[in-house]
Amino acid sequence: MDSKTGAEYRNQTKIRVQKFRQEQERRGYKSISVFISEDFRAELDRLNHEQRFNRQDAMDHIFNIYKKSVTSNATRTKSDKAKKPMDKGHSKDDKKNSENKPDFLDTIKEKLLSGDPGEISIEDRDRIIFHLYEEFPEKTQAQERIDLLNGADILFNGKPWTKKQFSDQLNLARRRKKARQK
């Protein structure tokens, strides 16, 4: 009987891994090292068990789903953007936010009907920022504030708002308000 030594097994494994890496490079993949959480690894293992994906195929599957969701979010209509924050993140007993969101959108639109919503005065922008912050004061509601602004076509320097821009403008609005009060 021909038994292999540990060194022979390691050598065969090394050759097998090299062939696998060469095949993946030929397919256009790059080799990287990453740390993944236990939850993510469990998800990869679940996909392996349920759909017979190896870890690489499972990661490709997850990434493709992510790409589709990003693409669909980028191409959704403006009316979808205005509707999305109303449906997101609130329980049924959270009546204050669910009742005030439509009223608030109507209030903003009424205030902006006289001019181009993309070009509003700094004072109007400050009022809108303060009102949004009062309606959605939690850090977890930052995206809702941004979605409402962008959904109502209230732009920041001609571009859609980001969380960072909103935070910066809120701080600047507070400073301007404080300076006016002196």
C-alpha cells in the first residue's frame, strides 16, 4: 500500500490552490484577503448548503443582488423618492411622524411654489433644515431627512443632498441663527 506523507499532501494542496488561483485570475478575479463577520460567514455557508454555492459564488451572488438594488435605487422615479421615507422605519404607534410627514411635504411645496425649489434662499433653506431636524431629530432618521429633501427637489448647490451636507448646513444654520439673535 502506497501511503503519502504529510509533505506530499501539503505539496498537492499547494499545486491545487495555485491552479485554482490561476483559473480565477483568468476569469478576471483578483485575490484579496478580507476579514468577515460571523454573520456574513454564516450567510455564505447557508448559500452553500441551500444552493450549493462555494464561498466565491455566494459572494458573487450577494454582490449581484447589491448591484441590482443600487441600480434600482438610482433609477427610481422622483415620486418614488417622495413616497419612500413615509413607509420607512416607523411602527404603527408612531403617530406623530406618520401624521406630520405628508403635511410637512405639503408645507415645503407650498413655500417653494413661488420659485425654483433648486434655488432657494439661505434663510428658507435654514427654516427647512430646522423643520426637518425637529420632525426627525434622531441620528437614525438622517436618511429620511435627505430623502425628503431630494424627493421634493430641494437641491444643495444644484445637486442632491448627502447626510454630511445636511449635518454641515444644520451647524451653519445654528450659527447664523445665533448671530442674528445677538
